[in-house]
Amino acid sequence: MNLLVTALVKQVPKGDHSGRLDADGRLDRAGAITEMNPWCRRAVAQAVRLARESGGRSTAVTMGPPVAADVLREALAWGIDDAVHLTDPALAGSDCLVTARALASTVALLDEPPDLILVGASSVDGSTGAVGAMLAEILGLPFTGPVLTLEPDSSGKQLRTTVQYDTGTESVVVDLPAVVAVAERSCDPCKAPPETWSPTAVIRQVTTADLAPADWGLTGSPTKVAQVHPAPLTRDPVIFRGNPQTQATRAITELLSRGSFTPKTAAPSASATVPDAPHQAGAEVVVLVGPGPEAGTRALLGAAAALAAEVGGTVTAVRTADSTDDLARWGADSVVMLTGDEPRPVAAALANWIADREPWAVLGAALPWDREVLARLAVASEAGLMSDLISLSVTSGTTPRLAGLKPSGGGTLAEIISHGSPQIATLRTGLLPLRTPRADRTLKEHTLPVAEDPALRRAERRTGNEGDALDRAEVVISVGRGVSPDTYAELEPMRVLLGAELAATRKVTDQGWMAHGRQIGITGRSVAPRMYVAVGLSGNLNHLAGASRAGTVVAINTDPAAEVFAHCDVGLVADWREVMPFLVEGIRSRVSG
């Protein structure tokens, strides 16, 4: 079989970073301690395994400054056979589209084309999750992921995979060659002690002079970081200290005064109503409506309608057959029905369709289906992609443009601007406000033919027991690494009393202490419960962004300087195991009783 497997590897800052911009408008990573991206560690481990088991060969490729060679040295120590380092100052500031182009050109330089290209499902710094799908589009290959399992068949011409979703898994068979994104929990990560790393001399170095001529770096990037803003403090914390029982009593009194124990109604909490389209519409905002949560679709359509109103335009919803048809009330002015839903042919059909329409923007949710479709569309249209945004706005000036915000480290928000056409973005819909629906109306529905993807076969989709429980939860109890998994049972009385769902930080799910679908944050899920109880977590902005729409945030931590206390409503500086029994007793007697 002799599989040739290439793993794309990224170097990222270890822990949080400053979020500052350098003099050229790039995120400043100078002086940061770096490491291999956690998702890429799994890609390397799987590449080594598959190559060895098939009698083939593995290659690792990275793009970055000279210091990025360290991730290749570690990959070689783990068992990678060959390593290629694309490094050139001209590449600095490249967005995900230019990065994908550069990596595709580098892969083309390999002695033989790979049978399989593995990428990490995301990264802890950029969190775009788009480069793999973009690379697949550039190379004309199928893409799937994030996968928990991947095994070639006996012929070596197909790969059997198990794809992981928040709500379950799906068996997917993909023809080779292909690009596959590897999930965090697919295997043990590649980790080699620094003293075992291979010397830099064995790494093949490549520069842009070796690639086909193109615009690289900031110059060639259609999306750019315009500026960085400090994240606003949207809450006014009330912090309690001292005796655990006294803290619990005072905290419950504060929560009662806030109405935190009163079930919320099903009506949208925001006062803003979905705006109507102008009588003479100009610009068009296209919204992908895929197989995501219905609440997310409603929030996304409302955001699109608000943007369209600002630029004098309308909203066209492009929907799959299995998506909701309740679209007009939430912002759609017209509907296009896709006859198929495989991402590669959907992107191709959309590229042809928008070429004649020239929409102002194309928006989708930060979910696997939308991400792949829009990543491929961004390549086909050469427009670039603003990914995983938490909000959108319209810039002032004679030519209004989209501006989006996303967490960038150090408690900051990066403002991303697109100069491509159309402007394409994915959004964390759980962080968008849910507007009051407008009056319903009948919409004209058009059909857009979509072919099948002969390189992919899907079967045996299994729904996990999580489902949409977190999306619907009135109360969420979220734990950090300050809560040992063997003490989770001590949270049960509070969970049962409040009817809460359990969730966790990324570090907890990385350890396998809780299911991936329970992760809250920028690289996980976004929720909007009535009350969010943060137990034993530090309060990193990337995590708290996933709970920014919570009605009340309660924090319990022994460290009075923990960041979570700056972003909560009610804080208890205490050991959670000491204060929790008093909270349960007090809530039961004063609220439930």
C-alpha cells in the first residue's frame, strides 16, 4: 500500500499572548514562548502511524520564521521521515487564504505527491479551522474532518473515517488523495523531549523564490487585522470573601435580587426587532442556512438583516433541505434551496451563482459544514475569509465594508477587515443577539442545482447524548482544571437542584475529563443560559467569550486575582468544595422551598 502522508504543522504561542500589533499591523508574537499547535500534534502522530503501518513515508511541512523549525525538529524526533520548512520574511502577515496558497505550492515541491494530507482541526492562536479546506480546494481534493478515527482500506485508495461533531459522529469514506483534519481526541499527541529533537540541518528549507510567483504576506492577503481593542468589561462584579457559609448566603441574596433563579421566557431577550428590507434594495447579503441549531440560524439572519439595512440591501437565505424553513420572520427576504449539501459541490455552485449577482457579503455559522463551504468559496472567489467572528459591523465612509471582531489574546479583540469581494465571514452564532422577529411573510423560493461529490460517502450518523442540551440549557455549570474529575460527583446536588448542564474549558476537554461537545469557548461552543456558574476556572477570555450572552455569571475560585472575577456578576473567593454545600442548602431552602 505504501502511503505517502504529509502533515501540516503550525507553531503557536504557548499560553496567552499580548494581542498587540507590530509596526506593520501584524499581531506581535515577538518574545513569545512557542510550541507545536495541539491539534497538529495529533496530525503528526497519525501521519507517522499511517506511514509506518503501510510501509510508506511521512513528511511534515511548516510555514513560519526560522524559529518555527523547532516544530519540525520535534516531529522528526517523533518519527516523521522528512521535513520541509517554508520560511521567508515576505510571508509575514499572510492571512488564511495566502497561507493555504503557500502551503499548496510547497506540497507541490515534494518529490512525490502525497496520498493523504493531514491538518489539525484548528489552532489555539488563530482558530480559523479554514486552511485545510482551502488547501483541498486549491489542490482539487476532497476534504473531511475533524476525524476521530482514520484507516485506509486494503487497496490504499480509500480512507475510512469517523467524523466528530458537537452532537455526535458520522462514518465517512473518502477517496484518496484527500485532505483530512484530525480531531484533538483522535490519538495521543506527538510530544518529544527537546533533548531528543533532530538538528535543523536535516530540514529542507524553502523560500518564496522556490514557489510560483504570487503576492505573499500582507500585500496578497484580502483580510487584515485593522486594529486591536481591549475587550470591554460588560459586567459589574460583586465579589464576596471570608467565611464560606457567609459568602454563600450573601451570594444567594444577590442572585435573588437579580432574578437569576427565575426561568427565562422563550421570547428573545433583545429589544431590537429584525428590520425590514428597503423598498429599493441595492446590496445583497447572502446567508448560508445549514444543518446547525435553529437558534443560531435565527441570530445569524437577524445580524444579516441589520447589516443589510445599514447598506440599503436585502438578505438572501441559501438553505439545505434539512434546515429550518422559518426564515422570513428572522431576516430573510428571499430563499434559494440547494438540491444537495456536500460542501465541495455546494461551494462550486455558489461560486457560479454569485459571479452573476456580486453580493456585498456572504455569511455562515462557525460550524463544520458552513466553514468548509465558505473556505472553498473564499478560494474560488479569491475573496478570503474572516473566520469565527463574534460580532460584525459596517465601517463608515463612501465605500462601506464589513468589520468583524474576534478574540486575539491578552484580553483583546482583533478587528478584521476584508478587502475581497464578496466579503465572506463565519460567525459564532451563540454570541449574536437574538432579535425580536418581524411579521411573517411569504417568500419566493428558487432552486440551485448541486451535484454529488463522488469522492465522499457518508453513512451511520450517530447522535451523542449531548444533542442540543447545552444550547437549550437555562443553567450551565462549567468546570476548569481546578476541579478534579474524581470530584465531579460533588457537583451533582447543585446540578440536579438547578436543572443544569455541565460544561468545561478547553484544557479540561484536552485532558479527556469531559466530552469535546461540552467545551465552551472560541474553539468550542457558545451558550446563552440564564445563569453560568464557573467553578475552578481562571477566566481566560477565549473561554468566557463562549458564555458572554449568559444572563448572570457566577464565579467560584480560590485565587482572588483570577481573571474570571473581572468578567463575572457574582464572585465567591473560596474553595468550591467548601462553599458548594452551603450554596445547595441555601438555594434549596430559599428558592426551591
